[in-house]
Amino acid sequence: MTPTPPDVAAHPVSVVTGAGSGVGRAVARGLLEAGHRVALAGRRAEALAETAADAPAGSVFVVPTDVTVEASVDALFDAVRERWGRVDVLFNNAGTNVPATPLEDFTVEQWTTVVDTNLTGSFLCARAAFRVMRDQTPQGGRIINNGSVSAQTPRPDAVAYNASKHAITGLTKSISLEGRRHRIACGQIDIGNAATPMTDRMSRGVLQADGSVAAEPTMDVAHVADAVRYMAGLPLDANVQFMTVMATTMPLVGRG
């Protein structure tokens, strides 16, 4: 086996999608603190620049990307490979949702908006990363998918989000299976109520499975960054297949 060059071992190359805010921003900064070179992908260049602020010189690369567009995703990974020669970690994080809507009122447009980003976007990024990891020397890498606790237990009035996140679990397992022969590991982190702009509504009250509305506790998003750093730092002969990180008292276990 070809030994890993010291610069790769000390400064792995990571790609973080949805890096302009929330979980993506926290994870990107956590990986930078761990010595990674990090490509920041997302639709909003200004937000990506804010994530990149104060990063060590030469350690960050801002690449505006729309994960729902195949050509945009391919251009992202081509640019990263051209700059740094490889991809060691993909944090497949970009996601979206629509306002809570009962199943019978859910439109095809709402469905497509969510599924195109959460599922198709994750597939496109995973496929592009997989190709780079398969062909690079030393071979291999790690893909970490953001599944959400909605990959395990659905929330009411969120059919597209629930379905897309359940599908991420199938994507994770498929990548894990097919990645074995190329030294590509794949795992999934399911996050419950990390405190980000996307979860502000939790503290104001959200619909519960029994029809009531209740405020839900949140946790510091830094705990998610720490968890992803741990997953990303493992050698390729070890893998966290699934991890759940959640606010301790959120009403998940026993939901419904």
C-alpha cells in the first residue's frame, strides 16, 4: 500500500456542502480547527465568505455551488481536485424544508423542492466525491451524510423532509457497500434540534405527534461539529456507520 504523504495525513481535504450557515458552518470551522483544508460549498457566496473569515491562509476554498444541478456539483469537485489534488472527506450536509403542510395539501412543487436538494443533491455530491476518492492516490476517503433524526422518526406535516431523510439512510448503506472495494467509508449522523436558524421555531413551539404544540429543547451546534470531527478523523479501517446526536430531552424517543 502506498504510504500517505505527510501533508495529506496532517491536512486532509474536506468538502462541506451547505457551509454558509448552521450545521454546515459549524462543521466546516471545526474541521479547519482540526487542520483540514476545507472547500466550502453553498449557493450564497457571501455566507460562505463569512464562514471562511479568519481561517488560516491557504486552508479554505469558497466554491459557490447548487447541489441540485449536476454540472455545478461536478464543477465543485473538479475545482477542489485542481486546487488540492484530492478529496478525503465529504460532509454531505446541504438540505432544505418547506413550511409544515398536511399530507393532503402537500404540492408536487413542495415535494420537488425538498427532494431535489436533500436526496438528489446528496446523491450528486456523493457520486462526484466517490469518483475522486476511487481514482486518487492514495485511494479512498470518507463520506458523511447528514440524515437528521427525521431519518428515524417522522414529524407530522413534513412528508417530503421525512421521506428524503429516510432515503438518505438507504444512500448511506449503498455507498458503504460499494465503497468497500475502493477504501471509501460512509457513515451517517442524525441530528436532533441543534440550535441553528433552521431550528429557531423549535423554541417557539412545533406540532407534536399527538396534535399538541410544544416548545422543544435544543443543543449547541458545536456538539455536532465535534461529532463530525470524530467521524472524519477515524482511519479508513474504522467507521461510524450511524450516530445520533440530539438534545437530551427532546421528544424523539417514543414519538407517536
